[in-house]
Amino acid sequence: MEELSAIPVWLCIPFAGLLLSIAVMPLIKPDWWEKHQPLAVAFWSVLFIVPFAAKYGMFTMGETVLECVVNDYLTFIILLFGLFCVAGNITIDGEFAGSPRINTALFVLGTLLSSVIGTTGSSMLLVRPFIKMNSWRKRKSHIMIFFIFLISNMGGCLTPIGDPPLLMGFMRGVPFFWSLKLFHILIFNMIILLTLFYFLDRRAYRKDIAEGRKPDIREPGTHVRIVGLHNLIYVAMIVGAVILSGMLPGMSAFQNADGTVKGIHILGEVTLGFPSVIEIVIILLAAFLSFKTTKEEVRIRNHFTWGAIQEVAVLFIGIFITMQPALMILKANGAELGINKPFEMFWATGALSSFLDNTPTYLVFLTTAGALGFKSGVVTTLGSVPVKMLEAISCGAVFMGANTYIGNAPNFMVKSMSDENGVRMPSFFGYMVWSLTCLIPVFIIDMLVFFL
Amino acid sequence: MENKNKYYDIAERIYDLDGEVYECVGSSLGRTFTGDKRTCVESLVKLMRTKPQGHLLRSELALISNMARTIRKDEDRSRLMRKYDEILKEIAELPAGFGKVEILDENRAKLNTSNLRQKFSKDDHLIICIGRTHGSAGNDIGFALADALRINYYDAEIFNEVLRRLDAEKDSVVDVADLGTNEIENKYQGSGRTLKERLKDFDRYHGLTKEDAIFFNQSDLICKKAKEEDFIVMGRCADVILANNHIPHISIFITAPFEQRVHRVMEVNNLDHKKAERLLKKIDRQHSKYYNFYTGQKWGDAVNYDICFNSASYGIEESVEIIERMLNQHTNA
């Protein structure tokens, strides 16, 4: 699509308004918000669409909205939906008692798993066991907050499967296993955050015990049993679909003569590429088969409801539509920001990824870095990017998605599912207080150690 | 009194509603109020009294409604949401000033009456929890008191029962309550154990540390026994465990001047002064750490006990008699 020149900043007001609604409305009008979320989303979306259409014409507006809905939102929500369905059909029975030790150990496993099956897959798979294990405790919201920090975000930095921005990087020529170079940064962050978590959780755990709370461990032995284990095949199917969506567009069979990706034409330059269609079909098939082959009893025991995915689907379509002007401004001016040092890239990519979709943000700064004219480094289709700079962009995009509930897809899902299962999660701003006090200092240390 | 009953009535209905909602959902992930009914009701009443329409209480209730809204059967969902709305309405109508005039911790106040027997109803058992410093002859006083009152005396017996429940080998575990956390960690978390053994323990203790698993089981056992019989229990944070579970009991702390205790340890353990002193300090520190870890309270702090006793002032026999008199249970009376 043609670049639109001089997007006025005021067109970002609906995006800010929607974010503010998500942050404030659950606090001041919780019942109204719960019932009328679609209305609020429609209101802010229309508030963007109408002035945009007035300024650039109906066709451009249609193209812009359809481009983000068809090419960004659709694959985003289908992936989330698929993993949500499949993970909902796996239940872990057993009497594990949530304690600082086991929570920390599972965080290590979960964080590493995120790079194998993606942050969304890992989050959906582990959120219920974490809730169940810690259900005996009163103070448990911090556990789910660190779950979002580590499993839903940071863990995804090691492979292109882990987080969509890295998949974009892979599609632009960054080698598949290059992200493993971030391992030492991930481990460094895990050590700091898990140490902090352990002591916070230990304090909360002691308070719970002092109040007389105790897990039911009368019988010896934990008796762990996974029901619906065959659904891991469908998880693998979905992960495979994501990898395919990253690889197929580069193959000549899926390209037109001009190098664009073949697909279903929708409007103007908006085309739903065949690789995306294949991805969608495989994910939906996996979800369907998962439902067909798993007894309903498993979903009931898992407290499987559509509430969480419904909430995310509604809010994020509004977020995707209203954030377009902000992304356009970023694309138009990203190169002129004068950002050319790794630490600047780290903070710029990170700060914007906290509120905007981290995939386009990553791309903007990768493009900027590629255009800086470096002669050595990682060779991409956008130009050579020094290793340190690419590390900074990747870490910024992946890590700082944890700064807000809307920074990364699984964040809000984990919040919604926790809310539905007796965990009192903090509000939008309450969560940001956690990220400001726990994550930002870690990112400052990251900058000092790795990106200066 | 009318207001107080109203608070309890509402709190009980909230607890029951949560249970009903959880049952209708069919989930196994855990309900909103996971503690025992009495504890949950008390904490809800406390929330209502201190902040009748406050943010915390509303948040607790919102968690129930979050779950209720996901009930599959329309009929059940609307029935329970109606109940929820009714409770919410009643809470909104509660008098805001009530909490300001009421004594908040009246249960604690009841525990401190001059006649300790007043805190037991006809259906309650006589349970005496004795905490003691090492060398204060607390164990001897406890044992003699149990004998005089003709009730059971529990010390290591509780621990042995826990081992049986946990299916643990006796040699691999040491009585935490007797030694304190540090020493336990050194004793049974030391190196030399194979990965297989560690995994076996991990499974056996539900992923918890041994000392935590033992503490939780001890808590269970103490509460279970408290419903069945009269007894004296030594240490094991039993006073706080029973208080948390709203089980009437008498808590006694026995100590003696440090020098006096040193002399006793020197005689009993055949140690020189320096070694006895070092041993006492170490054991006091471990007891304090253990008690503080599991109760959040300060070990030996007079405000945490009904009676604090200096055994050096009376000796073993007279200490027993005094406690008996206080209990109004003197067998020779």
C-alpha cells in the first residue's frame, strides 16, 4: 500500500482513547464495561475511521482497515484461538502444591518452552496448571504477573517460533537459529527476575501459611496425570503452521512474477496470502480435531469458557484498527528519529512495543537499522545489521511486550483467565506499576550490560 | 448484635454462593474462597466491618460473579446471579459506621479472659499448647501437667504420625520442630542424595520442601485431634495453627532466666558452661526462626500467649499446680 504522507497526530486520539477505556472503565464502571465492551470498541474505531475517510477518501480507508484486519488481526486471533482451544483440552491432574520453589522451577521450564511452542502456546498450556496449583493461596496475583513477564513474553526470544517479530525477522533473512544468540541475555534476565520472584513469593507464601492456609496434601504422592495428552499433536500442528507461514512466502511457488505473495485479492492492494490461508486452515483444523477427540468433561474440569478469547478478540480488533495512524507515523518517521545506537534501538523498539503491535514496530526499526549502511553484521534483505543492534531490536520488541496488558497477545488472555478463576489481577495501571518497578530496572541493567 | 448477625449471615451466604457457583461450573482449578468456611467467613466479616463498601470486598465478590457468568446452564446462571445481586444490594445497605464502634478482634479478647475455662464450650476439648525455651523444663512441666489432668501428651508422637501419613522413611527426616529450620536443611537437604531420591521426594511431598510438607500435615493432624480429644501439645506452632482454625485452646509459654537454663543444660547434658551457653543460644535462634517462618509472629513474645511462665520461680511441681489452679481443674480440689 502506498505510504500516506503527513498523518496528523490527532488521528492517534482514538487509539489513546481506547487504551484509556481499557485502563479506566473496569475500575469506574465494571458492570457496564463488561456488557458494553464491543460498543466502546466500535465507538473508538468509528472515531478513527470517519475522520480518516474524510481526509484520505473511502477507498484508502477501506484498504487501511482491511489490510490490518485481514493481514494482521485475522492470523493473530486465529492463532490465539487455536492454541486456546487445544490447550483447553489438556488438563493436568495431581496434587502439586504451589510454593515458591515449584513456581520458580516451573517458570524456568515455561520460559524455555515459550521459545519452542511460542509465547501464546506456552501461556495457554501452562496458565491453568499454575492457577490450579496455587488455588489454595490467597496472595497469588503476583504469580500470574511474573507468568506474563516470563512465559508470555521474554521466553519467546530464542527462536522465530517464540514471538511473531522474530518470525518477521526470519522472513527478512535473519537466520532461523540466530536468535539463540540471545540466550545469555534471557538467562541473565531470568536470574534477576526469578530471584526477585522467589523472594516476593516466599514472603506472600509465608503470610498465607501464617493465616492458616494450607494445601491439601494429606495423601502421600503427587499422582500427576495428564488427560488429553494427545492434544500435544495439535499444538505441534499449530506450531508447524506458524513456521510454514514464515517460510512459504519466500518460495517461488507462492510468489507472483513481481515477487509479491500470491493470494486471495480483497480490495486494492489488500490480499490474503495463500501462506496465511494455509496457516489459518491448519490451525482451525487442529482446533476442530482437538474438540472432536477430547471429552467435554476435560473442558469442564479446565473451566473452559469462551469469555477470555471473546474479550481479547473484541478489544484487539479495536486496538489493531485504531493503532494504524500511530504505526503509519512510525513507519514514515522511524528512519528520521536519529536512532542509530543499540541502546536507543532497544528502548525505542521496546517503548513502542509496549503499546503497539510489536511485529510492525520490530520491522520499522529493523528497516531503519538496515538502512544505516553498515557493512558488516547479520545480512538481511533490508541490509546488514550489526549483531548488537539486532539483539537490541529483538530484545526490545520481545521483552517489553510485557510492560502492559496489551503489549503482547497472551498477556490479556492470561489476565482474563485468571480473573475467571479466582485470581484478583491488578488493573491496567496496577499492572504497569508492577512492570515499572520490576521490569524497567532489569531493562536498564540490560542496557548497561549488553547494549551500550 | 443484630448488625453483627447480619454480617455473619451475609458472609456465610457469600461463602455458600461461591461453593455453589464452583460446583455448577464443574471446574477443578479452584474456587474463589479456598480456605475452610469458618476462616473465610471471619475474613469476609472483617472486610465488611472495616470497609463496608470498600474496594477489597467488591473485588472479592467480583471474582465470584466472574465465575458465575461462565456457568453453562442458563437456569443455574440466572439463579446464582440473582443471589449475587441480592447479596450485593444488602451489602450496599449495611451501616457504614458499625465497624468503628465494634471491637474488631473479639475472638482474641475471649481468649484472654481471667478464667481460661470460659473459652471452652461444652462441646470443646481441653487443648493446651505449650511453647518453651530449651532448658526451662517446659517438657517436664507439660508431661507432668498431662499426667495430672489425665489427658494425652503429644510431642514427637505428632511427628511420627506425620511420617506415617507421608510414607516417609524415618531416617531421612528429622523433627523440624525440635531442631529448627537451618539444622534440618543441613541434615536432610545436604549433598550426596541421588537425583532419583530427590525426584522421589519431590513427588512424595507434592513439590514442597520436606519441612513445609511436614508442617502442613502437622497442622492437619493437630486440628483433627483437637476435634476428637483433650491433650497437651508441645511446640509445633500449635497455638497459632489452632487460633487460625478457630479452635479454642490455651497457649502457654514457659521460660526461665538464661543463666538458670544454662545451669540446667550443663547438668542434664553434661556440658561445660561455654558449650551449654552456645547450645542454648543456637536452639533459641532456631526455634525463633521456625516459629516466625510459619506463623509470622515473634516467638516468646508475651502478647502471643495466654499465660507466660517463669519456671525458675516455681519449679516443675509448683508450676503444674499453678497452671491447674488457673485452669480450675485441680484434681485434688
